[in-house]
Amino acid sequence: MSELWKLGVLDLARAYAAGETDPVAVLDCLLARIERIDPILNTYARLDPGARAAARESAELIRAGAPRSPLEGVPVAIKDNLAVRDLPAAWGSAVFADTICAEDELPVARLRAAGAIFLGKTNTPEFAVEGYTASERFGVTGNAWDPSLTPGGSSGGSVSAVAAGLAAAAIGTDGGGSVRRPAGHTGLYGLKPTIGTVPRAGGLPQVLLDFEVVGGFARSAGDLAALHAVLAGPDRRDPVSRNAEAALPAGRPLRILYAERIDGNVLDPEIRASVGAAADRLAALGHDVVRGDLPFTLSELNAFWPRFGQVGIAQLRHALPAMSKAGAKYLALADAGDRVTAPEFYAALELVRALRSEASTAFAEWDVIMTPSAAAQPWPASEPFPPEIDGQPVGPRGHAIYTGWVNAAGLPAINLPATPDSRGLPIGFQLVGDRFTEAMLFDLADSWEKAGPGWSWPKVAEQ
């Protein structure tokens, strides 16, 4: 079978079952592509030397008719802030780069138990607290659609690897938009699940409270759903995961609130036009789409938002002597975190508590809240953020205004691809649901994908 690298999760499962190929051949194909193409993109921080043995094991199980899951033998990339047995979880930093993990953390362990093949660890900015992907340790990652531009962050290595055909799927983390924005910048489907839907245990310290969750990336809605099915489900090591409610697809036209802007933020005109057209298309699919403002105010929370990460990094420095190896930029963030007072931090936690209550109330009226995934299109890959949008100056999170509130509220959200911009660069929009409505979001994503036009490959993938 030719072009094995184009096969996603479900296509690989079908090809394996039909005897058309096997995991070793697919691994060889992808490793050859990584050797040839990844020097252009720099998506991988490290390859997994155990991949070949895992592929052989999967091939034997498939031949015996005993695959462990639809992910058996599927090559998956893992963001480098997630612990994988016998590899470092460098987190983009010299602090952790040389420490070998003794065990998989829980989401990774579930993938391994399902038979997924780990290609390697994907690049992320130091401590995964920025909206682009670069670090002193591992360099700058480029966007598969234009390597001179960023794929976003902090899961930029994961998304560019999948978009370029250097992995069939990938996982990353989302503490303020790090799944949805990079997925939007690369044309992928990406899910940020409800807090607790994908349990966490056995990983690195958290710097963003309970906001950060593990989610997946794929080139189709069905592949993303198959990946999520392996990752999700309760585990006693994460008590929050045991609170999941049964929530089925609505099976009816959905009430969708489309909020084009948040607190008067600047929005790229091409994103506005593309996502507005996507809202019209959802209405044409039979849903009740209403344009309006978010039913809660986010200005105070957004003003404090960068300080959550600063406090988290400050706490890391207090706990870990090795933090002296961190980059100067991040030690300065720790200094800023040390200056946040306890009353200020507690007041911010009260804002989070209030938002969770207000969001819960809002979803009594709406099934879905829709927004753009990002306010800006990809900018030069080595720059941390775009200094202006639509000719107006913005700060470090001007491009990221749409996503953080979803993490603070603990809600699920999925990125779907809209019509690309005039340069052919992808544009994404997010659909936010009530707690534990992932199944509804996958159902909506599937109907969106079936309406076309579907995935197309960037030029770099054809090299």
C-alpha cells in the first residue's frame, strides 16, 4: 500500500485488519519522513527508541486477530510535558531535560495499553505557558502550512507533526487554549475535554491549577473521537474523574450562541469573515444559531490570567532547586509570581468560582457557545505573539483572548476547521459545550466534516 503516512487512526485500523499493511511498515514510513521533513519543521524534541519493539508487538497481535483497541499499531506523537516511561519529559526546559521518567503518566499509560506506538516527544515552549512553540533547549517549531510561521502553542510540535503526516495523531495539553489554537492554526480537529474527563496522575507538577487538561489532535473528527475514547474514563487516582455525568448527543437542532468578540477584542478580518460564514453554515445544517455577547463578563479574569502561570512557575522554583537551570525569561516570570499577594490570588480564585457558576447557568439556555479559536492568524515562528492585529497594537494574549475562560470554567471545547484565509492558511473556530458533553461535540464535528470539504495536505507534507 502506497502513501501509508496519509492514513489516520481509523484508516490504519481498517488497513491492518485487511492485511494491507502492518505497524512495522507504517513506522518505517513515518520515521523516514521524519528524517527528511522534520529538519524543516522541528516538531520532535526526541524520538522514542522503543517504537520498533512496540510496532512488532502490535503486528503480532494484529496477525493473531487480537488487537487491543482501534489504536493498535497506530503511531502517535506525545507532547514533551507528558511523562513517557524511559524518556525525559523535558517540558522545553533544561530543568527536566535529563531526567528519565520511570513510569507513564495516566493518559500515556492508557495509550500504551491500547497498543498505540509512541513515535516521540513533540516540542513545546518552556513550561508550556506561551502561545508559540520555541525553547532554548530544542529550538523553534514551524507551521506545516508555512514553516516560517508559528503553529501556535504550546502544543505546536504535536499539531505540526500531525498536519505534516509525521504522525497519525497526537496528544497535547491545554491550560489556556494550547489544544484549540494550534489545531486552528494547522487545520486539525482538536479537543480540550471537561476537567476530569481525561484523568491525570503521575505527571509533572501543574502550573495552571486544574485548568490544564490532556486532549488529542487528528485530521478527522472520527480519528479524534477514537483517540479520546481511549484517553477518557474515571480513575481513582484522579477523584474529579469520577464525577463525570452521562451526556449523550442531543439528537436535535442545537441552540448555538455565536460570540464574535469578547470584551471588544480586536479580531483579524479574515477570521471574522471565515468564522462568521461557519456560523451561517451551522445554521444551514439545521441548528439555531444566534449572534450575541457571552452571557458573562471576563475582563477581570483576563486581566489576571497571565499571573496564574507566573505564580505556578514561582511555586516550582520554591519546590525544585533545579529551577536555577530555567531560562532567564521564565525566572523573571517566577519573580513576578512571587510578587502576587495571597489576597490577590484568592480574589482570582473567586473569579474562577463565579465564572463556573455563571457558565453552568448559561448552558441551561444554550447547547453550544461558538467563538473563533484565535484572534490572529499565524505570525513569524520565532516571535512569541503578534504585536498587532488588524493594524491595532495588542499585548501578549491579544491573539489568545477566546480560549482561557473555557479552561477556567472547566468546560469541553473542540476546534473545527473553517474556510482558510487568502494565503491558504487554516482558520479554526471553537465550539464550547456544557460539562461532559464531549459526545455531543463529536457528533457536531462529524456532521461538520461530512458537509465538506474535508482535510487537505500542506505542501511540506508532499516532500
